[in-house]
Amino acid sequence: MREINYGGRRKRRKLVVGILAGMLILAALIVFGLFRVQEVVIVGNENFTAKQIQQAVMQDGLCKNSLYLLWKFQDKERTAEALPFLSAVEVTMVNPFKVQIRVYEKTQVGYLQADGKYVYFDKDGMIVETSERIHENVPLLTGITLSEVTLYETMKLTDEGKLDTVLTLTRGLVREQLIPDEIRFSTTDEIILIFGKVKALLGKDENLEDKLAALASIYPQVEGQTGNLHMQNYSLNAQTVTFRQGEEEAELDLESQTGNAEGTPEEGSTEGTAGGDGESGQQETENANTPETQALGGRTYQESDGTFSTDADGNTIYTDAAGNTTPNCDQYNYTDENGGIIMDGYGYIDPYTGAYIN
């Protein structure tokens, strides 16, 4: 009968277990000893310092291991949870002791002042930073206030209804590559964009995207000047913008922009139409006081806009496109010396009917 040696099997099993345990210990020593972060290089940062980013990254103690660091920030959700003020992070191992972290900061679209600090927010309205420094190329918002300031949460305004307007406006400015010095909300809820000595008066929060698209094409013509761009009534159906040179804000009545009752622009004003039909994109400017500007394409009244007839007494009668008739039309004079209709930025007075059209 064959004798079974159980003692030999137990010895071999212990030997295998011991070898495996030794290998695991050796692997752990290599992983946690050799792959230990001793140097971090931060690149791509602008608003946040390298120290701020490194502290945020390394607050997880396991991130001191370079292999763990690489693994953790490969996942977008883990990155967003750990670093909410950044849009993305790329970690590269230079060697087991050195890593490079390339960061992509969230675009800061505006900031407000609160509690003696500057509160910056992104395109989604999330507060991404509170700082004592003013960052370049980020507009200041005035005329609205924060009810509370909590980092990495959507900002809460005292007037909650204005948040959508703020986000539509700031996103549009980024899209059109316009960077005002200040975005001002007046006491009458009028929106004013301030670019140095040029103010763009957008009026109420209507047609904001169309107004900003028009402003992007118009602003280069007035950049560096002093005056106001009147865009309160601008829309795709009424594409008229007036630039009143040298006009001070104190002269404006932001609650009631009804134009000049006489239908005549103020001296030094420039009126234009910004193309917005998506086809030609043509832009025209008109100055009622200078023939040179008139020649650029200002609206000229033509006989084809209506019909003329003569009554039994020889008086000229004008019938406009809507069927309105005007006798003795020679007495009306609402065109300039070049035949161009005089406009006030919102509409014009029909040279024959005297009706105000916008």
C-alpha cells in the first residue's frame, strides 16, 4: 500500500504562498515607494496659480502616488468632482518621481463685486473663483447684486429673474468675441455695454443675440471714439442703429427712447443698418449731414414707393403703398439735400404722408 506524504504538500503550499506574498510586498514597495510624486509641473493655467492647482490636486493623499494620479484624472467625472473650477486635466508621467499636469480652465465670462472680493462665474453661471485680483478680459457686471456667494454653485442673484438674461448676454459676448469693460443694468432694467468711451445701449432684454451680432459688425467702425450706439429697438425687422458722437449719458432718457419728434437726427449722429438676414450681411451707414456718408448706401426715397396723381385743381396727390393719400404733398420736406430720408435711429417720417414709420 502506497503511503501519502501530506507533510511535503503542506510545505510546498507554504512555499508558494510565501513566494506570492513576497512578490506582492515587493510590488507594493515598488508602486508606493518608487512611483512617489516628488515634483509637479503645472502648465496651461492663467487665472489660478500653480500652487492653488497643486494643492487642489494633492488634497487627496493617494495622489502622492504617480500611478494613482494618472488613473484618477483619466475619468472626467472624478476630475469634475475634484476640480470643479477646471474644465479638463491631463496628467503625464515624466518619470516615477515627476508628473506634468496640463489644466484647461473654465472660461470666466463675467464678475461681480461682493463682500470686498471679485466673484467670477462661468458660462453656466457657476461661481468658479472669488479673488482680490481683477482678471484681464473679463467684464464687470454692475446694477445687479448677489444674494449669497458659494463657490462651485450657480450664483444666486437678488433679482433671480435676471440670471437668464445675464447668461444669454455673457454667452453672446463670448460668441461674438466682444469684451466690454462693464455690463451695466440700469435702474429701469436697460442694458448698457461700456467699451472705453463708447456705450452700446441695448435697451431691454429683447433680441439680445441679434443685437450682439449686429454690434460685432458695427463696433469696429466706432472703436476709439466717444459716443453712444443706440440699439434699443434693434431687431432683424428693424435693423437701424444710431451712433451719437460726443453724447453724454446724462443727456439720455433711458426710460423713454422715442427719438426726435421732428424726425431729424441730432448733429454729429450717424445712422446705420447692420445686415442680419443671413444672406448678404451687408452693412450700411448713413449720416444725414454729410454727402460722403450718404453715398455709402443710405435709404433714398423713390417715386416707386408710392404713386402720384393730379386732382382737378392741379394739386399733386400722393398715395403710399398702404393706400394713404396726401394732397398738396409739395409742402412736406423730410428729405435732406441728397434726397435721403432723414431718420432718427428708430424710424423715419414719410416725406409725403408725414406718418412716422419704424
